Amino acid sequence: MTMTRLTTFAASLIVITLTSLSGAAQAETERLSVVASFSIIGDFARIIGGDAVEVRTLVGPDSDAHVYEPRPADAIALARADVVLVNGLAFEGFLQRLVDASGTSARIAALSDGIEIVHDPEGGHYHFSGGQAIFHAAPDDPHAWQSVASARVYVENIARVFCEADAEGCAAYEANAAGYLGELTKLDEEIRRAVAAIPEDRRVAVVAHNAFRYFERDYGVSFLAPQGVSTESEASAADVASLIREIREKRASAVFAENIADARLVEQIASEAGLSLGGTLYSDALSPPDGPAPGYVEMMRHNVETLTRAMTGG
């Protein structure tokens, strides 16, 4: 965000915060007011909270939290919130300045607390957005939800935070979490069966950015991603050529677009590697309600079905 935009944003917050904190917030509803930083966490919160919570999601479907620029309306939501649910691991780079600007007193809960973290050997990863490669510094890989085991920890953390904020509703939150954890257990088994059906020598894929290390660790599909490659940079031809060599050495079987990323780079890579696009994977955001991945379980099923179909030629 530029300094001018920051100034405009801060000025808007002064007016908005004064009006939003007039005491009307809590009177509007007796439900727990929850802000989720992005769509996957929003889905978890609605399932665990049920009718007892009101959830607002900051970064919506098909949107990239890494490049998100908060709006004044987001500060209003935080100022009114009882609980703010975030991923943590430096995923939401916009969050701290939004928390500071809103003056919120809500509990800020990092849902990745307690997971088995995958460390990033590069100290971060690249995104491809608007024709440019953008580096996101994060020594611990933040994309933990791509592991169902991690998602289980997210759900348990949400239930605990909701119980702490609303003791009267705790039994319902815990019951909702228990039911959903059972669904996640079945999902994990489905994914393992699906990957086992892919020949081992075809379990290498190419994606737009390194968002699938947790999936790789838990399920045994390897992912290659361009590092610092931009279609508008002078080095792009050499960098793409290096990736093409790696694709051939490791015998990658398919290239995939991502719902949050510009597809031009992976289309270029697929063309030069002699591979076709295998479809679109959902990495950092859900789809809209009428899309193939409107919830977390649907997202993971869609991804594994897309991987399986492309890697087996089905």
C-alpha cells in the first residue's frame, strides 16, 4: 500500500471508528461476532459456530491474502468483533496495521498454533500476480490447511476460542467440532486412497507457487514451482528454462493453474515443457458458492480429483 493510500485509509478509519464504536455494535446481535482473515478460515468458523456466530470474512473467494489491501469496512468489522481468527505464520501481512488502526479489543487467535510446521528452506516463496513475481518472506510455510491433519488443529483451536468467548454456547461448539472432525477423518482417508492410485513415477506436478508443501509432506505428491520468475523480467527466459530442465529431470506429469494466480506463467511453462494444463487447483482461497470448492472439504476433494485425473490421464 502506498503512503498516499495509507494516509487515506487512516483518515477514513478515524471517522469510521468513532461512529462504529458508539455502543450499537453489541446491541445489534447477541451472536458472537467473528472476523475470519480469509475464506477457508471463514468456512471453518461457520461450521463450528453454527447459528450462534456471525462471521465476516476479510479476503473472500478466489482472492489472494498475500496482496490484499484492507478497506475501511474491514476496520469496522474488527472494531466490532469479539473474536478475530487468523492463520498466523506471517500469512496475513496486512493484519497488524489493520488491528492497530481499528483499535479492536477482540481476541486475536492464530489457528496454526499447535500444528506440525513445515519450514521453508528459501525463507519464503514467490507469488505471480499481475505479471510480476512477488516474494513473500515467511520462514515457516503458512499454507498449513493443505494438510487435513493441520485443518483438524485449526478446528480444535476454533472450538476452544469460541468456548472461551461464549461459555454458554460451548457445548454446541464442541459438538459441531466433533462432527466436523469426523468428516475430516474420512476426507483424509479419501485423499490417501486417491493418491495411492496414482503411479509413483507420475506424482510430480508443477504449480504457480509453493502452496502445497504440507500436501506433499502428508500425501506424497511432489510440487515444483517457479522461483522469482516474471513474464516481464529480463531474466524470465533463463529462469523458465531452468524450471523446464527440472521438470524434465523429475519427469513432472502435469502443470496446474491456481485459482488465486494469473495463469499466464504456468501456461508458458506448460507450453515450453510440452505438457498441457491439468486444471485449476485451489490453494489459498475457496471458490464462490457456485464454484467447485465453496467449502474446505469440497476444495480438498476437487484438488485431489484434479490431480488424479491429470496424472493418470483419466
